[in-house]
Amino acid sequence: GLILLRPMLTGGINVKQTNNLNLFFVVDSTASMSAKDVGNGEMRRYEQVREDIKKIAKSFKGSRYSIIVEDNSIFTAMPLSSNADMLSSALYGVKPRSYYQSMGTNLDDLITFANERVAKYNRSNPERTSVMFFFSDGEDTNDRPLSTVAAIKKAVSGGAVFGYGTEKGATMEENLVTYTPTIIDRPAETQSCIRNYNGCILSKINEKN
């Protein structure tokens, strides 16, 4: 699979002052992120997202982290915290839910939600610097370019977009297990491809978003 990293926002970050940073990880965890086309087809997109977030968090030790997710709804999976164990537990819950219960993907709504949360934290902690990392394959149910990125530039001091997928695409896998996040009991994932009348549905990267 192809992983892209391109700058999203302007602004410099002094990595020596990581204990004063709020890192917001905004994750598209909708059905298309279950496509298995990372590396040599050995890893699903959302699994690579987890690894990328871990690497970023490790690079910014002492920061506070928050995870905002869109799967079948948009919500805060982890409020701001510097607790590494909480981050690890929250990341395990980052995975697509049932495709057949999905309301589709609206990246504008996800970014709007994230922007509102960042603005709220900024008002409460004006002395801290906010940074946002966005993780997605760019697929949008409405098939339209993002229109809310400009608003984020006012709320954060920097960040990046991580893109996942390939032009060839890969089948999306349907999660058949009802998942309740817990460290002790981790159910096995039973998955098959998501289908329509023509067979398995392919998911491809959308580099326009």
C-alpha cells in the first residue's frame, strides 16, 4: 500500500517544548479503511493508522493526546491526556464498525467536529500549542473536496495529513464481531469482504482530499 504524508498546515513547532503541546489525532475509521493494501497487502489501513499514531506520540513524549474518530458516528475516542496506557487502549478501539450499519463518510463533518473540539481546548488552555494530524484514505460518500481545512488553520499551529490506499485499490473487509474495547478480553476478528451485486467492493485512495 502507499502511505502519503503531505503538509496540511503552516506554522513551526519547537519539538523541544513537547510538554506544552496538545496533539489531536483525527481518524477516518469508516468501512474503506478496512481495505488490506498496506505494505504487500499484509496490513489493513486502520492498522497502519494505529502504528503511525504510536510513532508520532513517541516522538512527542510529554505531550497531551486526543483521538477523534469517525466510524458509524463522529466522537472523541480519547480526551486530552498524557497517559500512554490510555492512548494504547483507545487506539485498539480505532477500527471500522459494520459497513451495513454505516451512514457513509463525510470528512467535512469530521473536520468540523475536530475543529470545534480544538477551539474549545484552546479557550480553556491558551498557554498550550495545538497540533492536528489527520488520517484517511480520502474517500468521501459525497465525493467532494474538503472545504473546512482553512478553518483549522486558525485553531492549530501545525500538523499533517496521512493518506492511505493505492490507485489499484483493495477489497474492504466486513467486521462481523461486535466489539467492546477492553484490554483483558480482545475478541478475534472474523472478517469477509464487503459485497454488492457485482461481488467484493474495491476501495481506492482519493488523493483529491
